[in-house]
Amino acid sequence: MQFVRDTTRRAVMILAYLLFGVLLVVSAPLWAPVTAVMDRVRGQSYLRCITFFAHFIWTGLFYLGQAQVAWVLKGGPFRDGGMPYVVRLWGIQRRWALRLLRGGVRLYRLDIQVEGAEESLADPGPLLLLSRHVSFGDTLLPFWIFAKRLPFQPRYVMKKELVWDPCIDIVGGQLPNAFVRRGTDNPAREIEEVLKLVDGTGPHDVVVVYPEGTRFTPHKRTQILERLEAKGASAEDVARARAYTHVLPPRPGGAVSLLEKKATDVVFLAHTGLEKVRTLRNLVDGSFVGTTLRIALWRISHQTLPAGREALTAWLHTRWSEVDAWVGRQVPAGKAAPSQPGA
């Protein structure tokens, strides 16, 4: 039954992408000049936004084609393909992500500045990368960071809803990624899926986790604080959560469990700039054009990590406060991101 649902979803979404992609290309002589005039008059970015979506769709279809060729070459359903097939899919995933990101950089005239990558990624892994999560765009940042360094192969913890993107579904679903359900009534099952990510990891592997569990907005931060107080959380827990101003309190379950299962060096990834593109509206209103994305990485040796779940949880909160402080130093005084209720 699951096979039927998966096959139907993939067929429907690939057909939708193909039809929408063709429609965008065929209708370009109509929408391109109209949106260019609108942008000129209103100072917005409709032309850039629609062009990026066309780029997104056709990039996905192109690399889905490459994945299909790789599947046929490995023998289709009759052969497993082994590690060579997995490595080929990793290459397709990396090229897909970089093509998407480079297209966005050119269209929106972005400047990406990275600090600490040479020191953090000079030595092989395996690694656990803990990243701030503020936008759908930050899932592509690791590929940008790894592109010119050791050939790290990221293993992602992703929300289940992302399988509606056929490229993530078909390519990412055959790679060692974990698709988890948020708000599930059986979190232990989801943690078990996450823990599989460290199985067989070697010097080129990095497990990418977003400890916040969802994208940061000031509104979500307020909701979390209200829920903690409503649950009767201890004054210490509420005060610790309230101390985070630019990130959400980390959910330690996944990260701590991974560190308990396998001792790995930890790389923290902090970034700013993507706060400007939390919603589709931000791609249109012109505010994202010319943004500087600042990224910082720092590595912690597994030999310095404390032992025990409670100690690791406290350690994670301390280190996550450093991410919060770094982000705060990048935000000009009086220019904190506005709250976006419901985001």
C-alpha cells in the first residue's frame, strides 16, 4: 500500500513540475515584460521570483533525469548497485543543490561570506553538523560550504513533508537521510530513524541536524515560552529558554542521542541574512536583493564532550548560546527581525 502511495505521489508531482515548467517557459513572453515593468515601478522582485521558480523546477527535472539514467545503468530494479550507486546519487544531490543555490545567488545578487570553514573542515570526519534554521534556504548552505573542501557527503534530518518535492523524494529517499514527522505521538520511533544516520559513517560523512526543530521567528519564540510556562516548566528551564533571543531553544533529543550512539566531532553552523526570506512574500517584495549572507563554523572535538545524557544536554545548551550570541553580534542595534505571526 505504501508503495502505491509513494508511486502515485511521485508520478503526480513529476507531471505537475513538468506541466508548470513548460507553462512558465511558454508564457515567458507575457509575464517577463509585465513583471519587469511592475518591478521597475513598485521596486519589487516579481521577475526574479518567477524566474527562480522556473530555475527550481527545471533544475529538479534535469537532475531527476540524471537519477533515472543512474538507476538504469545500475540495473534498474534487478540490481542493488551498492556503494557506487549511492556515491553517484550523492553527486547528483550535490550538483542539484549547488545549481539551485548558485541560481539564487545570481538572481538576487547575494554575497556569501564564510568564516571558520578552513579550520573546521580541514580534518576528515565523521562529523555532526548542528545548524541554525531560519529559512528553507539554509538547507542548501552545507553544500556551498563543502563544495571546495573535503568531499563531505551530508546525511540530513528532514521533515517528512519534503517528500512532496520529487527530487528530494526520489534521490534523497535512496540516500541515508532521515525523514521525520514533526509533532508525532511516537517520538521514539523518529529518534530511531535519526540514529540510523550514523551507521556506517566514515571520514567523508557528516550528519546535518537542525536542533531547533523548526524555523526561527520571534513569534515562534514567544509561543515556545508561553507553552513552557503553561506546562509548569521549572523557572530554570523558562529562564534558559528566554535567554535565547535569535535562535529557538534546542531540542536535544536527536543531537544528544546521536552523540551518545557514536562519538563524533561537532561542527556548529551559525548564519545570518536568510531572515529576509522566510516566506514567499520575501522573494517578491525586493527586500532580499543584495543581501549579504554571513556564515560561521566552529568545530568541537569529541574528546572534549562530557559523558552522560544530562551533561550532554547541558553542554548543547551552552554551545547553542554561542550560536545565539554570534547571530546577535551580526544584527545591527535596533534592527532585529520583525515578528511574523503564523510564520
